[in-house]
Amino acid sequence: MLRKFKFTKQQDLTSNTQLATNESGLSYILIKNQHAEAAIALFGAHVLHYQAKDKQPLLWMSHTSAQDGSKPFRGGVPICWPWFGPAPAEFGSGLPAHGFARIQTWQLDGVSETEEGTFVHLSFESSAETLEMWPHAFRLEFEVRVGQTLAMSLTTENTGVQDLSVCEALHTYFNTKGTEFVTVKGLGTSFFDKLTKANGTHDGDFKLTEAVDRVYSQPERTVSFTTGYDTIVLDNGGENSAVVWNPWTAAENIADFDSDRWQTMVCVETCVTGEGQTVSAGDEHTLSTVIRYS
Ligand code: TA6
């Protein structure tokens, strides 16, 4: 299922789902149903693997990713929350990039089976530890549906008494046959280029021909791209931006990113960036994506 991941079954959760642990004791939900197979770690509520019947694995995973909870997983679908990129200075120094949700162990609230597929519900809420990093009370709920499509929705509930603002991302790493096959549609024309630190525009589709790290500020609801295997469609909700990332040869400088495998990945991310999303006290906001084959 996942190269280099060794699992030991702990218990059956449903007829299609097991709870398992790896050699470091991290817990995983392993799913195999009539539509697809998948693996989700409780550490980070991280979807590591999804493969629909008769398809290639959808998600790229680094073979050198940490698997012991000492770092976020490199690959799959990291959840960036409550900030995207480096921590805002107002919260202090030494805070983890892309927030803390991807390096905390989430709670498994339930697994259910339907005709559409297997639904997994995970949650994570504020604690003394999170309040030290970010001064807001919250509850996060992550629902994953493993069916003919991979559907993920991340709901932020403001359980405090003041407004809060979050930036967030479903930072999905996709498998590709090669960079030359990747053309992305629906990104819109305006972006901020994190490599040159400049705003830019382009007309037409985006072609992956060099290192890229762009935040597109006006993407369409539906973003699609070719991988060389398939055309993948993302039906997004609750986002205000889309990010495209491939480090190219700079992958060599990223310790847990296989230096020779950037050619077979691209991140196409569903995000809230910039000013963020305000969530009033008692209110909630959902960021979602349904990933399907066209
Ligand atoms: O989404 C793209 C990005 O923000 C890049 O700037 C790059 O650093 C990447 O995420 C990975 O970040 P990470 O903290 O996981 O190394």
C-alpha cells in the first residue's frame, strides 16, 4: 500500500477499515472498499495514500519522509492550519511552519460505511499547548470520504468568545508521470510568486517547466490538471486562493524530500491565504475539496 510503511493491525473498525500502528507506534486508519484504498494517519489527520480502483496512486509521498511523529509527513495531504507558511510574527518566534495541526495527534471520532464510500471523522481542539502558540479556543473537524472520489473537508469552529482569523491549506502532493505532463487550468491570472517575491500575471493555462511556488489569488472553484496518467479535477469550497509548488532541483536542500523524485510530483493546494478567513465566536468555516478524475 505505502512503500516503506510497515503496519501492524490493531483492530477492525468496520468491514473495510482497520486501525493499525507503524513501527514507531503512530496510528493509521487503513481503508479498502469497493471503490478505492487509502491510509490516514492520526498524526496530523494526514491522508497519506489514496488509490481508486484501476488507477495509479493519486498522492505523492516522499520515501524519506519521517514516520515517527518527529516532523510532519512529506507528501500526501498535509493540513496547514491556523497559518500558512511561516508563523505570523505577532504569535512569537520558533513556531512551526504551516501551523501546528499537521504535527498534533487528532482524535478518531468515527468511521462509517455507505454506498458512496468510507467516511472518516477526525477532530482536534484547543488545549493549553495550542493556546501557548495561538491564543484562540477552537475545534477542528476533518471529514474524509474515500470513494470513487477523495473528498476532504476541514471545519474550523470558533469555540471562544472573540473573532478569530485563520489561514489554512489542504496542501496536496500529487503523483505525476513527469513534470512535462503537468498543465493546470482554473488558477486565474494573478499570483504572488514566492520565489521572486513579486506579483505576476499570466494568460491561459499554467505549464510546469521550472521551479514554482505561486499563490494564485483568484482561482476558479474548479481547478484541474493533467498528470500524464489522468486529468485530475479539484472542486474546491471555502478557499480564497490556490497554490502550485514544485521545488525542482532545490528538492536537494529539503532533507526529507527525495532529491531525485521532484520530477514526479506537483502540489496543487486548496487554500485560505493573505488576510485569512474570519470566524466569529460560535461560528464555523469549512475548507473543502473533492478530488476526482475527469
Ligand atoms: O505550499 C508551498 C510551500 O508553502 C512552499 O513555500 C514550500 O516551502 C512548501 O510549502 C513546503 O513547506 P514545508 O514546511 O512542508 O517544508
